[in-house]
Amino acid sequence: MALKRHRLCQRRKALGYSQERLADLLGVERSTVVRWENADTDPHPWHRARIASALKVSLEQLDNMLVDVSVVAHRGRAMNNITRHPGSASARPDLLDRLRTFLASYLIEPTRPAQSLVEIRRSVGRVHGLYQSARYTCAADLLPDVLGQATALTSSAPGIHRSSAFRLLAAAYIAASKLAAKVGDGDAALLTADRASTAARLADDPALAAVAACQAACGLMRQPGRAAEAEQVAVGSLDRLTSARPVTDPDLLSAQGALLLLAAVMAARQGNQKQASQFLTRAEGLATTLGADRNRLWTGFGPTNVVIHAVSAAVRAGNADQAIQIGTRLDTSRLPMMLVGRRAQVHVDLAAAALMSSGDSSIPVLHLLEAERVAAEVVHANVQARTLLLDLLARQRGTATPGLRPLAGRAGLLA
């Protein structure tokens, strides 16, 4: 299987650069540029800023070019862009079909008799539980009906229960936004987060509004060239949350903690390690105040989750050894039982760190196999894991790494 980063090649050609000319500008060999464009290797973190400058793009745009890999059928001809190919890093596009249909249907009619407030609360909790257990397909199947029922409730609930109805609607849309972001659909993630924010404000619930803002930032992160907006949403929401009132309520503490962890990962991705460390330190303080690993508002926020995000931040910053070192002291058994997906996600991050650290494929594949054992859909339907699998497939030379191709096949990455 031959791969090609066609968007990277097209940008170089649009600027009139040959591979030799770009190599000269970057101070590398032409063969290095060839390997980057053929998806044989990834540029080291210290090369990326220079590449972005030479190609006149942002670091976020460069990242999107690097993960945008096409399968080449014949020399010089791409079969399909990976965002449309069965082997796409954009995971399981069909997974959200029913949710997208619901979002486009503004005249919403429930598909079955109206449910009570108690029944809808139970359904919303179930959807979040399925998502956190990494049962994404089941969550996706339930979401349209749950959203429809919650929407209907906001119109039919008596006055004393209207705030509760809007609170449930906000929580349902937050679950939808999480799922959309997980599989790489930034548009759906942002739209559902925006609807969650509106419902949370109608419910006068600042904690839910903060969680919705966190999801909006995640949606923006999934869209090309919008990393700065994502950071502005996250940091701005943090500032508003902390300046409005002292944070003592467990829900507000958890919402603020979730925003801090997201801000830390975004800062690390931009190469601002000092700021990332500051955000993590603040989150650690809130987790200590909270006292234990909790799952308020389905954030999973607590001391263990802070360490999990420290691993993620180190990976995004390109500090592979630091990520691996932090991972050695991580005990995910302390997480609430339903956070299966978060336990598996740690192995996806450690797989990325191991690949960066040594370039050897065997340890990353072992981590991904463990992630699949813990929660299969974290590997099969997670855009980060699928991108990593494509990278591992592109690096295969000579002897195949045991377990890699069967795993990629189960993830739908092989025709």
C-alpha cells in the first residue's frame, strides 16, 4: 500500500517550490522532503515551525496537511482522499448519519409518545454512560430520539420544570458534541455544542454552559485553521467562570477543571509548554479541592484525569519521553468504573509517544491492541487512533509488525 500527502505536495507546488528548493529552505536533504510527502515519516516537532513558515501556513494548517493522507493506486495518482476513503482517519462517517439528519430537521416530531422528566433524565444519563464506556455506535443510535424527546419536553413541561427540561436538553446536546468530536466531525461537534450552550443559558446553569463551551472549543479544534478560536473560547470561558463568583460548587469545579485540561492540551499543541504546565497545575489544585476522581456533569474530572491530560499534553508538545514517564505513574483503576473510554485513550496517547520516542512500531501496536482490548471503539472509531494506525501502516518496510494489519483491518482501514 502506497500513501501520499497530496495537500502537502500541492501547497509546495502552489508556491513554485521544487522538492530540492524546499529542502534548501529548511536545511534538510531532498530525500527527507520526499519521505514527508510520501507519508514515510513525520517531520520532527522542531522542523514543523520552519515548514509552516516556508509554506506560509499556520501550524494548525500544517498539522491538517500531515494527517491528510491519500492511498495511491498507481504512481502519481491518488485513489481517494482519506476523508472519503474506506480507510479514512475521519472515523466511521456513517456513525453520525442519523444525528446529522436530526440536526437538519428543525421541525422536530418525537418518534414515540412523550416521555416524562424522569424518563428523559434516565435516557440522557444512559447516552452519556454509553459514550464514556466507548460504546459509540449504541450512543449514536439513541441520540436522535433522546434529543427529540428532550426538545419536546422543553415545550410541554410546566413552568416549575422548564429549567430542568432545558438542563436535560443541554446535557443531551453535550453528549452529541462529544461523540461528533471523537469521530472527527468538527461541524457537528460545534453545532451541537452551540445548541447545548443555548439550552444551558435558558436553564441558567453556568456549570453546564461552561461544559458546553469546552465542547465548542473541541469542535473548533476539529476544523482546519481554527485553533486560535478554540483557545479563545476555552480561555475566555475560564476567565468568565472564575471572575463571576468563587468556585466551590462541585459541578462548577468540574467544569472549570475540564476547561483547564483542554486549555493545557491546546497550549502544548501550540508549543507553549510553560502555559500548559500552568493550566495543569491549576487543574491539579481544583482536583485536590474536589477530593477524589468524580464524574460530575460527565466530565470525569479528578486527580487521575489531570495525570491523563498531562500525558496528552506531553504528546501534543512532542515530549515523548515525558509522556512515557508520566504514564508509568498513572493508575487508571482509580477512575469511576464507567470511564472505560478514558482508560483506553491513555494507551492511544502512549502509542503515539512510543512511536515518537523510538520509531519502532512494535510498542505502539501493543498499546493500540491494549486500547482495543479495553474498549474496541476507541481504536475503531477514534480519529486520533485511526490517524496513528495510518502512520504505522505508512512506515511499514520489510517485515510487517505483528498484529498491525489485522488491527487496521478491524478498524476498517484496509480495503
